[in-house]
Amino acid sequence: MQIKEDRVMVDVGWKTEGFIPINEIKDAQGNINISVGDEIDVFIDKRDAEGNMVLSRDKASKVKIWDEIKNACENDTLIEGVVVEKVKGGLSVDIGMIAFLPGSQVDIRPVKDLDKFVGQTMDFKVLKYDRKRNNVVLSRRSIVSSEREAEKKDIF
């Protein structure tokens, strides 16, 4: 509804409006990437002393990401992510949050140089997740295996 210096006023469809602190709206360069009239996802965080709803865009995106992770794990679907860095035992992958890709799950055969994957966008399967511990374990092994089987069938 309105963008101010310190907050963004949002109509959530109730009798009162809510606000999001401006730091949740600004990107890394400090630019505001929404305008009046845009629809955004929000999470109702709490009420302040005046009775206004304090909203959170960050918490809404985290809830949405956890729903996607749960769906991908339960339905055996793929989730896209970007390999961020090499860590002890594997790779860190950004899927909207940081997840772990064990070195044994990168390919069918052991990979000696994991650094070559850093910066790449790939599809992953969710092996397991624990929301309480904020932990997600991914795999590429089965994806690579099925791709190779399809290539073998094409060759034969």
C-alpha cells in the first residue's frame, strides 16, 4: 500500500494493515525491489505495541522453501540449486537455503576435484531433511545414473 523510509505498509486483507521493516525489502545493493500495488508473500510475525501487525517477508520465503523441500522429498521430484562452495565432505548448495551435498552423492564414481562444481546450477534430489536442525541433504547420484542409462539405450 505504501513505502516509507523505515517500513512498507501492506494490506493483508484483514481489518488492519501490517508493516514489513524496510531492511527485509532491500536487496544487497540497498535497492527496494517492489512498488506500490505489487502482491508479495508475507508471514504474520507478531503485533507491536500499537496493535499493528509486524510482517516478515524473509520468514514467508523460508516457509515456502521448506514446503518445496518437503514436497520434493516426499514426491521424489527434483529441486534446483546452485553449488556455492566446497566444504569438508562435500559441497554447499543454495536451494533458497544452504543444503549439503555429500561428496559420495555428487556422481556415480568418486569425484576427486569438487571445486569444478562450484558456481554450477543443477538439479538435485532431496535425500533427507530436518526442519528443527535446519538441515537438508541432497543427492545427484541417482539423477546421473538415470541420465547415463538413457544415453546407453540411445547408443544401443
